Amino acid sequence: MTGTETKMHTLEGPRLNPLSGRPAQQLVILLHGYGADGNDLIELAKIWQPRLVNAAFIAPHGPAACELSPFGRQWFSLRQYDPEEMRRNPDLLEQGLENLEAGAFEAQKILEPFVEKELSQLSLEMKDLVLVGFSQGTMIALHSGLRQKNAPAGILGYSGALVGAKNLARDTQSRPPVTLIHGEQDDILPYAALGLAERGLKAADVKVDTHTCPNLGHSIDERGLSIGGSFLQGLFKKPKN
């Protein structure tokens, strides 16, 4: 993908206005996983809305059609990533995630102008924003959110991973609080990815809380939803004047 092509992408997806009916005081951007689209994650917003009545939510569709699905979207190619190989040989996981960094950078170039536009339209700032990701969406939330000059309020990630860990300490420009939640039986992004992410984030002096969901695969359960909702509510507990 050339730089010119990157600039031509316009993201869009389902959105929800604040439950309070008032102008948005916060913005939550939900980034879906590989092969899905924004319609999957906007359902999370409906669950969290009662706890975040002044927040607007949007779940943009990824910029490209999924290479392995006729209907889903992707943030970048995962042809280099073989989940079966990672399960057979967990020692390959760390290098496998490093190999995805170039794709994450391309997705970041597309996501950042979208974030800027959405915040501007709502007269909000980066400190009013939370990035929430699932799977590949978590990769993008971490990659982009930590490289912003002005920190978002926080980053919440489910069933994801940290890519580019080797360069993170060098590239980090902001250190918002991060909460990561992962199923212990994840067969797509192995549970070991949670430990790698925690180690990489702490090495870059990023505050991170991690939570394990026992007997859960590549998904989000009620416990994870509750943890995530409490995290978001804590970030936005002080309303804007």
C-alpha cells in the first residue's frame, strides 16, 4: 500500500449518540477484529451505555476487505500469522507478532485522521477518548494510542496482542492507562500473548492491568465486559464542566 492510497481511505461504521441526549463529553472508538466489522463491536456500546451516559460510541469498519472472508474487514493482512503454528510452537509467538509491525503502522496511518476528525466534530480532545479493541483491533489500539503526542484517556483491549514490542520504548509518546483482558483457552491469539504484552508495556513504562478469563476462548465473556465497563467508567468519572 502506498502512502497516497493510505490517505484515500475513509473509515465509517455504526455509531451511538450519548444516552443522556446531551452533547458528547467523551468518545469511545471500538476497533473490531480480523474478518469482522464494526457491527460486531457496537453491541458492546449498548451494554456500557448506562454506565457512560455522556459518551458517544463509534465502531468503524476496517479499511480493507478481509483476505480470508467474503464479508468481513481487516485492519491489515495477517497472512504471515498462522494460529495453528503458534499453538504448536509457542516460542514462535513473540517473533510472529513482531512481523506484524509494518501492517500495524499502515493501519495507524488510516486510523489517526479518522480519530482526529471524530474528536473535532464533537469538540473533544484526545484526553476525552478511549480506544477499545478486540483481537486485531487491540493490536491497532495499542499501536496507535501509545504513539500519540497527546495521550488518550485509556486503552482497553480484549483477546489481543502487542506488536512492535521491541521498538515500543523508543516509539512511545504517551502513556495512558491500559487494561487487557484475555481468555485462557484462546486458540487464535494464544494466552501467552497477554504476558508478552504486559512485559512489553511495562518495559516502556506504560501502566497496564491484565485480567485472565478462565475457560474462555477467543471471545468476550460477562466478566470481561464488567471489568471493561468499570475501567471505562473510572476513566470518565469526572464529568466535563
